[in-house]
Amino acid sequence: MNLLMVIFGLIAIFAAIGTVQAFKERNILSIIFNLAAFVVIGAFVVLTIVFQGYPPTLH
């Protein structure tokens, strides 16, 4: 789970970067998809780290 959170965290960061670039290019479809990916995957990463801890503990 540790590596998965790192990979998903990188995806969320790249989605945020893509959103900024899409705003510069004024590409509406790209803004929508990048923002959606950032929100969904970023929320998943944050909530997983909050509830599981980092590194995750096995109960």
C-alpha cells in the first residue's frame, strides 16, 4: 500500500500540473478531466493516509 499511495500521489500532482497548463492553453475539456482526476485521486490519497497512517498499519 505504501508504493500505491506514492504512485497515486504522483498522479494527483501531475493532474494538478496538467490543470494549470490547461488553463494557460484555455482547453476546457482538459481542465475538466485534469481537475476531476486531481480531486478524486487526491482525495483518495489523503483519506487513505489519514485513516491508514503512513506507513499503513495492519490491524
